[in-house]
Amino acid sequence: MTYFLALAAALSAPSPAATATPQSDEDKFRACLHLVDKDPEAAIAMAGQWRVAGSLVMARQCLGMAYAASQRWASAMTAFEQSAQAAEANKDARAAGLWVQAGNAALAAKDAVKARGYFDAAIILGTLNGPEAGEARLDRARALVATNDLPRARTDLDAALGLVPADPLAWLLSAALARRMGDLVRAQNDIGEAAKRAPDDASVALEAGNIAAMAGQEEAAKTAWQAAQRLQPDGPQGQAAARALAQFAAPAAESSPPKP
């Protein structure tokens, strides 16, 4: 969904260049990405050797991808940052996208402050357009929510909705933010838009239950949480829905008359 995840998803079938001795930086990059998909540790070693004498931008980018594949998020963040800095110094058009990758790695590392700075750097360059710009604003909104800057997150999410209106995550995050800010009318509208685009998403169902509960709509909340449980019984959303249902059931049990 984000630039970072989209590039990660592109690591699929092996490239013909991956089986030959790589010569150009582009060939080395394709070979390195192929290793990321198959053997992240080998990709880390290759990128580490390559960056000594090759393209700092591509070598460090692949190093970041390899660290990300190994879920070493802090290291991935640093590698993407270095790649973005090298690209910006060389007036390389890839700089903004690399800052976005650094920001997503920082979010995964739970460093929202750094993530916000990386997304700022990407957006300030002014080279992102259309969906890429929308996803960057969406990602920065996530960092802003994590640092409790809700008004600025609202501005970014509104901009993202204008640029990527088909993205259910944008509507989901907008609904969750509206709930946090006490705007239930906006929250209910936006979660409805998210549900239209992702009717089988457990995260959407969970948030729909949260919004309904805040609005005092107990039955609607239960129905939505049960859907989240059904859609993802063993995942975090399903487990959160189960806890919410249990909290609703507890007061009812306490108020019931004792059995004879």
C-alpha cells in the first residue's frame, strides 16, 4: 500500500540478470533484490560489499530492503536514510521515495518521531505526485497520530483522501481519527466508506464496532466485533474484538439474577 510495501511486493520471480554475473549497478540491484526475496542474510552481505565501491543509493536501498525482510527495522531505517541522503545529494529523482521507505521502516521500528521527519523530507521535495503523494501523506498521518499531533494528522488524511480515494486504509484511518477527536458523524461516514472498499477486512470491522460502541449502538457494535472475530480469529484484530465483546458481556453477567 505504501511505497515501501509496494516495492517489497515487487520482489517476486527471479530476474534473468540475477543468474548472471552482475556488471552494472542496475544488474547488481536486481540481483540483490532477488537475494532479498530468497536469502535476506546473503543480500545483506552482498549489499555491504557493494556499497564500498558501487552506487551508494542502490546498494543502501537494497541493504534496507534486506534488513526489512529480516524485520531488523532500526537497521533498515538507517540504510534507507543513507540511501535517501545520497540520492538527494546527487539530485536523484528517487530521493523522495527512499525517504518514504525510511519513514515506513521507522514506523515499524516504533520510532514515530523519526518517521515523521522522514515523511516531511519526502513531501518537502515536491517530487511525489498523484497516488505516491497521497500514500506519503497517509503514512505521515500515521506518524502524526502516533506522536499525538491529531489536528495535523487530520490535514494530512484529508489530503490523502483527495489523492487516493479508493484506498480503504485512508478511510479507515480517517474514521479512527475522527472517533479519537470526538466527531462521531465523520467517523461513521468514513468507516462506511472503508467498508464499501474492504468489506472483509477485520480492521475495518473492529473499528466499526469501536465507533458504534462510542455512539451507544450496542447491538451494532457487537455485530461488527463478531465479524472481526470471524474474519481474523487468531489475529490481533480478532483478539481485540473478542476482548471488546467480553467487556460488553461482563456487566450483563453481573446484573443477571443468581441461578437457583
